Amino acid sequence: QVQLVESGGGLVQAGGSLRLSCAASGRMSKINTMGWYRQAPGGRRALVALITSGDITHYVDSVKGRFTISRDNAKNTVYLQMNSPKPEDTAVYYCNVEVSVILTKYDYWGQGTQVTVSS
């Protein structure tokens, strides 16, 4: 079993900055892709950014140039640096990791952290 602990959410003014962190712990051979998703009120959970084990990144168009995803493999942690956030970025942010345990892959979700961007 793998546990994900998210931190760093809160209230931020538009144009400010915020960094989310998600630390993974538990039984795993390798962490593969790590990502951040978000869900706004009344909306569906959607991908924001992901980073592969080879440090290849992918971003949804609406956050390109403003958000940066990174990972620290020594700490089993993924980060989302949010620069110049906009009110439309307000949502609950969830981290997601795919881990390998021997030859099997598993998908895990964090508990979610609220990000509110004020105008």
C-alpha cells in the first residue's frame, strides 16, 4: 500500500505564487509517472500536469508557462509550482502516482488540497 500526503494548498492572490507538494511512502519498487489533477466545483477531475520517470513533462494548455511540475526521486515527492495563478485555477488539486511493485503497476491518489485564487 502507498500513501500520498499533499501539502501547500491555500488562498493566494491572482498573480502570486504557490507550491504544492505530494510525498509518497509505502511499499513500492519504483515510482513511474507522477501528476497533478484538479477538480473545480461542479466539474470533472482533469489533468493539470504530469512528469514521467525520465523527467518528460506534459501540461494542459491553460497552465503552460505558468505552472511547473518537478519531482525529487530521493524524497519520492512531486511538486507543482504555480506562478501567476488566475481565479479560474481555483479547484481541489489531487496528486496521482503510478508505482510498480515487482511486475504490477498500481495507481494512487492523494486526498486533495484546496487552492483558491482571489482576484
